[in-house]
Amino acid sequence: MKKIDLTKSHDVFKAYQKTNFDSIRKKYPDAGTQYAFDILDQKITTGYHIQLACFRHLRDLQRQETGKFPYYYSTKQVHNILFFASLCPEIKSHKPVKLMPWQKFILAMLQGWRNHTNDKRFTWAIISVARHNGKTYLMAIITVYSFLIQAVKQNGQEFLISSVDAKQSRQLMKYVKRTLVELFSNGLFKDYNESVGISMKGLTSLSQHITMSSTDNEIIQVTFNSGTYDSHHFQTAIGDEFGSSTVKDQTKLNSITSGQGDVDNHQFIQISTAYDDPSVPFRQDEKRIYQAMEEDYKRDGDSYLLLDWSQDNVNETYKPDTWIKSNPLLGLKGGNVKLMDSLKDERDNSLITADVAGFQNKSLNMWLQQSKDTFINLADVEKSIVPNFDIDGRTVYVGFDYSMSSDNTSFAFVYPYVDDDGNNKWHIEQHSFIPWHAAGSIEAKEKQDGINYRELAKLGYCTITNHEQGLIDDDQIYRWLLDYVEDHNLKVIFFGYDAMGVTSFIKAMDNNTSFPLDAVRQRTSELKDPTKFLQRIFVEGSATRLDDRIMEKALLNATLKEDRIGIQVDKTKATLKIDVVDAIVDALYQGMYHFEDYGIENDKTEAVKRMTPEQVKARFDDPDAGLT
């Protein structure tokens, strides 16, 4: 198969039109594949992310035909789940609802793709759609199908229903119970509960369990924030609204999937709208799978499914004809006038109350920050990512922010460079040292900050303190920096640090190195220029960075604080980390002037000041230097 890379063009339609899918179109007439063709034939309006998912499906069907792809698409499994869904009543009308094509696509992708053992291919799935689009109904169908049909000949299987708080968890469990009651009261499954041992009385209670006594299979309700998933082994796990800012504990999320490891046919499905904190695991996972789908030629993420109905940009807030991208229920035959009118009213009210971002989050399914004081917006932070950058031998401006109490200690490295088109740019990297004394343990620190520091340490973005009590170790920081500069042959022409943060580390640097140390006063009058400059280079696309979670979270956490004489970055909560941003601002105190004639890089006097005695002597002894 030919190599297709969409990371630069982002043009799914063009890639589709250049690929021959005639044989696939004839061989797979099922509802899931038909939806994919309808999207790519532009018969239905969708956003970029659903276009990607549909293109991936068709390309994987082609791969299946090669005999070298370890997965296959079972139209029989698709038929089974869609037939079952056609029997499931919607609890308000007490009647089955004819599913729309996009809903059939979800069920087809979750159930249709299989591995070589006939288990579900996608062991991990994210489904994202704007609110009021019937996602609870779909999750109830999947849960009930897994419980009644998928595990029919198995014993002791567990099925999870979970949400962010007790109220939402109860709501989803209530929906599942009422679906079962309706099924057992009429039609094909009438009185089926009696043969498998499901108590109708239990289905009308507030119990957090639904048990099938004939097999000991059980649906369990667990609340994310107060419950535990330990010691459970879920065949199917549903995480409702797991995009919430309260779902940050990666350890707890991992306990769901780790318990599924030895369970046949397992699947973990997270479903959510967008929220106002794009640093949560749900959003980070979305981004990873976007990239995997764009890099069609790679086989990364083959067991991960992402179906995301969302708008493509914020300008669509004022284009109701595009809202079907995030609200696929608007595609009902004849139109969904009630939903559209409701969305327009909500949008207009959000303009009056200055809460447009809230409307964009929930009703257009867009990940944005809601604060009007946001320092750098999500789109600008994400567009700055580059896959790699060679720092060896480069000139660098260093910023340093020293830890106070539970804060991290961070270095920022700013590398000015000129790109292939002759544009001045600033590449920014960071390295943080992570204390855990105030939190009590590194595990608690990770939970508090919502960052998996131990995993990021393996990637080189941070170092966990080696102090026995979890405090910052100045010697460890000192040794790391000297080794880093030496290993990469860096030319440090500026080292900016908080004037109030004079520590043993700074004293050691002053006594033992030739680094040009400069204390930067942390006053708005001093910080306003580098702060505005940092914001500007991200907006203009002049900043680049690696896909570093610590830096990203700091940039998104930062807000602007203003007084009569200037501005500086701040944060809204003590637990939010912006140490990296503080360090970057210190580095840019001089780094912003790098390409100016008056910048320290171009100042001959400053160049001499940065020289060691040996370098000064060599300069004077050099007959070509013009000094003798």
C-alpha cells in the first residue's frame, strides 16, 4: 500500500480521491462502511477528525485484503449489534429509535473490527460529541449488549458504568436498568430475565449492581472521584464524561485498563464532550490518536479508536450551518429545528453573558480555555510543536525558576534560529526537577498536578528529585545543568534567574562557572516586555517546541496579571504549575533581543565579558583579531 501522510496537508478528501476504493465499496455494504463513504464523498458534513476516522476505516479494509493486517472487519458482528440496537427502547418514548448513520458507525467500529482471536480490535476507545446528542442512549445499548449477548456463555464477568460524580454515575446506571426493564417486558427478550436470574425488583431499586445469578456476571456502578477500580476485571468499561477536569488521576485510569489485561474481548470506552481544561488525559489521548491516524503509513495506535464530532475552528461559532459537525443529531431527516433553535439561543445568551467559550466547549465540542485572562490559547500552543530539534552546539539563553514549597524547579532553554524560509524563530525547551515532599509521595504529587512525571522522566523532560525526603536537591540540579551544557556543547550567553531566588545553586554557579548570570527582578515593570514577547511569538508562529506535556500544561495554566506599570504571568490556583513559563520569561529577558543589533549576541563588549581569562588571552594573542 502506498504511503499516505496527512500531518502537513490535513486534506483527507484529496487523499481519498487519489485512492481507489471501488472493490471495498462493492464488498462492504454495511452501515458502518456506508457512512464512511458518505462522509468522504461529501454527502454529509463533518469535521476533520471524523473525516480522518472514516478514511482510516477504509484504508484498514484495504489492509485487510493484503492478508498482512492482524485485524479483520466482521459485517456479521456489525449486523448483530445493529439488530440488537433496533430492539432497544428509548426510555422516554418506551419504543426503539431508528439509529442515525453516525450512531450506527460508532457501534460498527466498536464491535465490527476484530483481532485474530475474534476479540474486539479496539480495546480502548474515545467517543466525543457535543451534549444533547443522545450519547447516554448509545452507552446503554453497548452496556446491555455486552451484558446480555457478548458474555452469554461466560461466568463471573464484570461490566463497569462510571462517571465523574455520584449523580452522573447513578443517571447512567438508571438508564441501563430502565433499558433492561423495557426489554424484559416486551418483544424478543420478554421474561428473559427469569431464565438468566436478573431480578426485576433490583432493576427498580437504587442498587449500584445488576447481577445475573445464573452466571454471576455483574454490572457495577463506580464513581471516579470517590470510588475505586482496584481488584476489578471489567470486560466492558464505560467512562462517561471522562473529559472533565476532575478526571486527572492517571493511576486510577490505569487501574481500569490494567485489570482488563487478562479478560477476553475487553474494551474501555470513554465518552465525553470537550471541557475547559485541555491538559486532562482524555484530551492528551485524543491528540495522540489524531497523529496516529494522520500518519496512515505507520501502525501506531492500531488498538485505539477515536471518533470525535467537533467543530474545526472557533470562527464556526457564528456559522450555524456548520454546527452539524459537532451536533450530528442536526442531520435528522427533515432537520432538527428544536435542537438548532436551542443552540442559537444558547449561543446568543453566551454572547450577552461573555461566556462564549462555555458554549464552544459544551455545545460545539471544542477544547478551549474559558478564562478571559488566558495567556496563550490552546491552538497557538498546539501549532508550535515540532517533531525534533537539534540543539547541539547552539547559542542558548537559559532561564531558571527555583522551587518554593510544592513547586517544581525549572530550567528553560531558548534557542534562537533562522528557519529555511529566512524567518527568525525561537525554539524553547525545558527541564524540570520534581519535588514530592509537600504531597507526601511522587504518586500523590502526580495525582495533585495531573501529570505522570515518572513517565515523562523516561522521555527526558524532567527529573524526580533524589532527595530522601522529596525536597529539591541543589547539588543534583547543579550537576545536571553542567552535564547538559557540556554534553550538547551549548554556548550559554545569558542565564536569567529570579532576583529573590539566590540559593546555594546560584552561588555555586557564580563561583564555579563562567555563565553570565543575571538576576531578573520579578516586577511587572521588568517582566512586561518578555512576557508580551513570549505571547506574541506563539501567536505569530515564531515559537517552536517539542511535544512536552510539562511545558504545554504550564503554558495553558498561565494567566496574565496586570497592574498600573506592567504585566506578568500568574495562575488561578496554587496547585497549577507555571514554573516553566516563569523560567521562559527569564530567558527571554535578553533572548527576545537576539536578532537585534543591540542584543547581547551582537554586543562586542558583552562578548568580552562572557569570555574566560583563557579566552581573553587567546583573543589578544590572535594576530587576526586586530587587537595588537
